[in-house]
Amino acid sequence: MKNATLTLTVSLFALGGLMPAPAESPASPGAAASENVKLMFASYDGDAKTDRQKMSFAIGRLDVRQPQEFLKLGDIVPKTSFQLLKFEYKTRPGPDGDQDVSELTLVNTATHKTIVLVLGKR
């Protein structure tokens, strides 16, 4: 019985034309749409210096009118292929004291490319 199943599987692979196109194909509508998403890192909640896993991050979409999403590291931005990967707390001297220029790194789960969003920057 195992031989019959194995033969059928090998036969389907040999035909090639019956196999669906790979998900990484440029013709895939999900991959193209996720590249055109415009996101903004609006704010964060929690102590950036102690426990980053408990923090939440406000992510806004600039290309679609909808409320900001409050997400944690590892979450995927709804209706996109972007996953929150890493948060880095950063400051820079400014005229009124230190400015928070923290960075949130996201990864596109379809293409594996990363993007870095700076706090408050469009």
C-alpha cells in the first residue's frame, strides 16, 4: 500500500504542470501588495530599558485610513505581511534635551526583507 502512494506522489511531481506556482512568484498578489504598505511607528508603551517583551507599539498605516494598532514584538501588522521583529531604544541630543529616536524593525514575512521605522517619522 505504501508503494502505491509513493508512486502517485512521484507521478504528480513529474507532471509539473499540475503543481501550483510558488508563493514567492512575483505574480503573487500578496507579495506585491505588502511591498506598497506605508507604516508609521507612532509611540510605545512600557519601559524601554527593562523588559521589551512586555512593551506595546502603536503602528499606523499611512496608506489606509484606519486606527493605529497596538502590537507586541512577534505580532504581525493586520492585513500586511510585516511582523514586529526588534525594538531599539535610542536618543539623540536636541535643543530641548534628549529626543527619543527609537527604532522598530519589521520583517516582511513574504520576502524576508527588513525595514526600520523611527519613532514619529513618516
